[in-house]
Amino acid sequence: MIGTHPMPLATLIGYWLGELSAADEAALEEHFFGCEECTTQLEGVVSLAAGVREAVSDGSIGMFVSTAFVDAMKAAGLRLREYRLEPGGSVNCTIGADDDAVVSRIMAPLAGVERLDIERISSAGDVQSRVTDVPFDANSGEVVMIPPPRELKAMSAFTLELRLIAVHESQERDVGRYTFNHAPS
Amino acid sequence: MLDDQRLSALDDGALARRITEAGRAPDSAAESELYRRLAPRVRLYGLRHLRDRHGAADLVQSVLLMTLERLRAGRIREPERIGSFVLGSCRMTVLEMRRGTRRREALLETFGDVTATFESSEPGLLDGDRLARCLEALSERERSVVVLTFFADRNADDVGAELSISSGNVRVIRHRALSRLRACVDVGEGAP
């Protein structure tokens, strides 16, 4: 892999993230310093990484993340407002003009769960949308959700009910329901 | 113009040899061309090892000015292997920067502020709105893996532990997501 030209993208990403062995890293660098094409490829990876950081920092995207990621956001100086909900719980929530993001920690019994879906339920009880295969931390029993901050800041008051569903083959099981009562700040 | 075309056809080693042969009457066209080629490589090396944009910029100046000075003075034994020389200089300079023994001020004292002589543009930023739309188009798991990976440059082991999936699975999802992202962003860049 290291001796091939041009370097596979996966190898360059591994290099950027420090995943290569010391020997592979040294061999890659020897090749890289004589390879204009590899330089262009790696610049593409670095630009993409910078773009992702920017998209997170300026609140352009929503995402499911981890507790360590929330810590990294704080370390980067982002201002976060956090809520925590237990199954069956509800919360009055908002996002302030100075907040960079709102973090919702949705607690649930997730031990043994293989796939988790989330349905958005209307006030009339209808399913509005369903997100499949949501990332979660089974050990801490937590789904960490960050709705798109820019979009959230532009919204008027609303109530959002989420239903967490554990999926195993063709079987589904309710894990919990959670209600967010959002009001603009 | 003809000279520019001839220079761009030369490989790095031939350019380095040409600078050495010019000696103390600098071949500024060859020096600029070599600087243009090597600066992005040194910058990327600096970003990878220092994780700091300003540190990487300092590394570019420090290593390449020293390299050109030595080429002019005929103090690089094998100009044909200029890439290896520059890599070795990068490694040593990063060590010195980490120890705090290399300062930008000291560099400027040695070489003067001649950096304006050479040009090397940094890679352009992606269209932020376009990238955000492309990120939103990924599946939740793909988007999570991408942001967890690149927001703080976390490796597959760390991301896998945070999402309760294997590092091998993270690599597969990451590779698929990046391929989709690049295709999506490239389409946007090609749009009128």
C-alpha cells in the first residue's frame, strides 16, 4: 500500500489521523515529499477536515455525537446549552443568541441494542419522520443529539416528541419517549 | 514564458541542481518554482505533526529558506534527492520547534524577511454552504463518523470506542462517507 503510486486515499487519511505504524509513516513521507499528486490529494483531505470543523462551529449541521465530542467542542471554545432527559421525560428548552449549540442527552436502557431508530411524533400522534441507525453509546445508555443550531435559532415555539426504537432483525421494541417544549429565547 | 514551461517540465532534483549551479547569482525563476512545489508538502507535514496553522507556516519558511540558501552555497551533496533533504530538515525543525528552541524571529534574523520573494498559495477553502448540504445528505451514522473524526482529528480506535463500534467498521464507514462527500462537493464546484 505504502509503495503504491498514487497513494490510496485511505492511506493518506490514515496518515493524517496518525493511524499508520512508524515504519509506514516514514515510508509514506519519503514518497510524499517527491509526489505532487499525493500533495494535492492530502490537501483535499485537510480542506475537507477544515470544512467539517467550520460546519460544526458555525452551526450549519445537526448530528448525533459522543460525550467526548461534546468535550472537544467545549475545549474549542464553543458555548453549549445542555439538557438531559430520562425515558418518559419532557423538558422546556431554548437556544440563546450566544449559544453555539444545544446538546440533548437522551438517556435510555441501550444494553444489548444493535440498531436504534428514532421517530418524530406529531402532537396528533402521527409519525412525521423516522431516522434509522442512530449512533449511541450503549455503555453510558445515552444518545447525544445536537439539532442544527442555525435552523433552531430561526424557529418559533414548538413541541417535539421523539420515540426511540430498538430494532433487531424484523422486530421492534419501544425504548422510550421524550418531549421537547421549545421556545425561542 | 518559454522558460517557465521548461522549468515546470524539470523534476525537483533537476531544479535543485540548476539552483546549485547558479551559485551566488541566484536563478530566481528556478528557486520560485522549487519553492512553489515544496511549500505545500512542508506545510502539510507541519500541520500533521504540529496541528497548528501558524507553526506550519513557520516551518515552511524555516525549512525552505534554509534549503535554498544551502543549494545556492552548494552545501547539499545530492541535489537530485532534494525531497529527502527537505523531509529530514522538516523532521529536525519540528523537533526543535517542539523543544521551543526554534523561533520565527531567529529565522528572520538569519535570512532577513525575504519570504515575500516566494509565493505559495494555501489550498482554497471549500464552499461552506455546499459542504453543509453534503454533510446533511449523509446517513446519521456516516455524518457522526465524519464529524467525530475530523472535528478534532480522532483516529478510528477513538471514534469506534465512542460509538460502540469496531475501528474496522469506522474505517469502512469513513471511507464510504468521504467518497460520497467528495463526489457531492465536486459536483457543486462544477456547477455554474
